[in-house]
Amino acid sequence: MNERDPHPSATSRSGLAQPLLTAAQVAQLLGVPQSSVYDYARRLHDPLPSVQIGRHRRFVLPDLEAWIGDQRPA
């Protein structure tokens, strides 16, 4: 443990090296309505990767970038 990061192993395990994005932030990045972000995250086939935290849905930027890359035609 150190002063700046009291739980370094927990941070690296959880992938929280970057801040989590809200649906509004993702919608702005993708240029789509916020309701579409929620729809993409809930769909059964190829959902937009997200984390459910209580009632809140959050998104990790590298996961979002990988998902966008997968959407491109081969």
C-alpha cells in the first residue's frame, strides 16, 4: 500500500485504470441517441460491453473501442 493508491492490486484487477463512461458520454462519442446506447448494451447478440453497477450502466473505453472495431465489415 502507498499514499496515492491504497489498493493497487484491486485497481489493476478491476480494470479501473481509466474512468468509467456514462451512457451519455458514450452516446456523444458514437453520435447516437443515449437510448440507442442502452439498447445496444441490452441486446442479446453482440451487445455493447458494459458493467451494471446497481441501477447504473457504465462503459470502459478500451472495451468500447474493441466493440466498434468488431462492427466494421471484414
